[in-house]
Amino acid sequence: MLKTLRQAQVPPSALSVLITPLPAVIAAGKPAAAQPPRLSHHSQTTTHPASVMKLFTTYAGLSLLGPQHVWQNRVYADGPVRDGVLQGNLVVRGSGDPKLVVERLQELLVQVRAAGVREVRGDIVLDRSVFDLRERSEPFDDEPLRPYNVGPDGLLLNFKAVVYKFTPDAASGLVQVRFEPPLAGFSAPKQLPLSQAPCSDWRRQLQADFSQPQQVRFAGRYPASCGEREWPVAYPEPEAYAPRVMQAMWLGVGGQLTGQVRYGARPASARLLLEAPSLPLSEIIQDINKFSNNVMAQQLYLTLSSELGAPGRFEASRLRLSQWWRQGFAGHDEPVLDNGSGLSRSERSTAQALTALLQAAHASPHARHFMDSLAIAGVDGTAARLKDRSPQSPVIGNAWLKTGSLRDVASVAGYVQGQSGQRYTLVAVLHHPNAQQARAALDQLLEWTVRDTASPPKAQQSDRINHGSLRSSR
């Protein structure tokens, strides 16, 4: 590991790590006394762990809301319905549902038809007042069309993204282009010429132009060697996205509309037409942690305050999570959260605080749901690539992880099953401009943790790495 750090020109001081045995569970389901760490290095140094911060949001969600929590999306009729015609507005009130994707939105609109509304002689009003959000003053980075940059919304539809699907047809020399979801007034090329170029950097080869949000252009070619591919792109005009999707999908299920689709608030006179619950929180957090979905994490974070009755605000959610932390983790450094996703310049924690969270989650009634939300090393989610980097790694299938990555951060945290039968919590954060070049060092720490059948090194009570022990145990 030290050699890997040297090769990447990353000093050991840029690494925070804490590897600790999980206590055995004794009578009455209580954990035994905590054991000393197997390895500790700068574990109380405050650092930015990137997406690993989602562990605080998801475990707080399980603790405060419960694994069966659902978001209730509601549809109201503001006017009488006669012979399938609503004489007034149809109001769709968002709940902050983190995963109201195309299939579930279509199901909701089919339910509206089944409830007796086929024509709206008025407007479709989108009410997203469950959250009180200010526009981001500046973009997080210079990649505004990357889906990870999509902002939260009280009525978040399909992550505000358009997914372009490319299917090459060698016989015709063309690639078929489709997009999802449908958007009113939107167009994109249906075909493009194929090329014999290598598949590397295929998106750049398409020469996409998204400057006109309603008319996307591709001036390049698609490499035949790529096979079928998908390209998710954040919609360039996020405020226009939900109205355009709602209009297209309402017409797509056979509905009729006299007016327009617009944002607004539910009038007191509107009557409830139907409720459509979200997926349960236990499933939502799997997308958040396994696939590191930033906007879903922010939706959950805002829900920590919105479910108390007032509109959800980042400030109020910070306060609630802070209170939760102080009640359950007294004596441990409090994490600093901004939007709950790790996609922030200001979020901070220590390896010691993350370890305290992992150990508490493992001993809690929600342990199974929390562990199921983590990516299995070499198998799924963001940890699947471990198998590509090291096909014979003993870590494959023996670690449940949340990974993190920013321009100057590489991190991992979760549970590791040692070959001795002992299970460990592991937190490791590299914070350095060359962190991505040194990510292999994190893989090596995972392997070292799994290979614990030899005599383990003495617990590192001092906050420094025992270099000799690390080398001899690999």
C-alpha cells in the first residue's frame, strides 16, 4: 500500500483510516464490549469523504423514518368531473418522492384515467411546495449536464434527465437513436451514421449539441464497436422538464388537455382524487448507497424536515440530523452535512465518526436494511469494478461498501468479512490532488483486512500506521 501511495506521489498523511472489529452480539441482542482497532491512522482528522457522507443520511433516514416509510404522491381535482371531463384544474402534488421515474409516473396517470378523468378542461398544476428550495448560486463543477448535478425537487420526475439509447445496425450502416422520457415539443435525431472508430470516448465522437434544449443535435458518428449504449444527460432547462414530461405522458396515456401544464399550489377547494405511494425507504436507500445517487440522497435529507409538517429545507434537516447525532452518538465528533449527499464543498467527517455510525447501524434493528443498501465488492453497484481491477481479489463478495469519489477524494467505508470469521468496519479516505491515482491503495487495505487468518498486528493505539505490520500481513 505504501508503495502505491509513493507511486501516486500521495503522502501517508493524506490518508485517514480506521479498521475495527465488530463486537460480537451476546445475550438479549446486545453487543459485547468494543474491541480496539486493528489499524488506525489519522482517524480523528476531519476530512471530506465525498459520497461516503450518504451513510449518515441513509442511516438517519432508517432511524427517524423507518424502513417502511413511503412518500405519498397525491392528485387532486379542482372542479367537478362529469362524463370523464374535469371542469377545472388537475393538481399533482409532489411528496419529495426520490424515485418517481417514467414507469411509476405512467402508472400514476393511468390511475387518474381509472379514477374517471380522461379530459382536463383546465390546467395540470404541478405542486412541489413540500420542499422550500433556493436555486443553487453556482454550479458544483463545470459539468452541469452530468446527472449527478441534478438538484432536488418537491416533484422530482425521472431525475430531470433524458436517457439517449443507441442501437447500431451494421447492415444499414446506421445507429438508431431513441430517448426517454417523452417531452412535449422535444426532438432529437432518430438515426446517425456508424463509424469504424474505436469505442473509446464515444460520447465525444457524437459531437452532441445541447445548446437548444428542445432540439438536440449530433453532428458526429457512433462507433459500431460500442454495441448498444445509453447516455443519460441532465435536461439543460430543469424548470421546464417536469411540465414537458407531464404533458407528453398525459397525452401518451390517452388523456386530453385544454390548458397548459404549469407550476402552482393546490387550492383549498381541490378534492383528493387518488394517492400513489412511493417505493419504501428500504428500497430507496439501495439506489442511494449502491449507485451513489446524489439527488435521491438530497430528497431523503430534505424529507427529514418535511415529514415534520413544514416545507423541507436544508437548514431544518441539518438541525434534525444534528439533534439525532447528539442523542445517539454523544462523545463522537459530529459530522458536518450540507445537502446530505457528499456532493458539496463543505461536508466533513472523521473516520472515527463514520466508524461509530457503522458499528451502531450493525447493532440496530435496521442492520439488514442498512447492509443490503451497500454495494457488494466485485458484484454490484459502485463496488462492482473491483472485479475488473483485481479479478482474483479475496475481497470479492466479502465486503459491503459505500464508495466515494471527487476530483481530489477517493474513499470507501463499510463492512469486511475476514477469512478468520471476524467481521470489521473499515473507513478509508484519501484527500489529495492525486487521490484517484492512488485508489489502488484502498483496494489493498480491503485485501489486508480480509486476509486476517495470520497473526494480526497489534492494535494501533497510537494514531499512525505500523508500516512493517502492513507489509508482513499482505
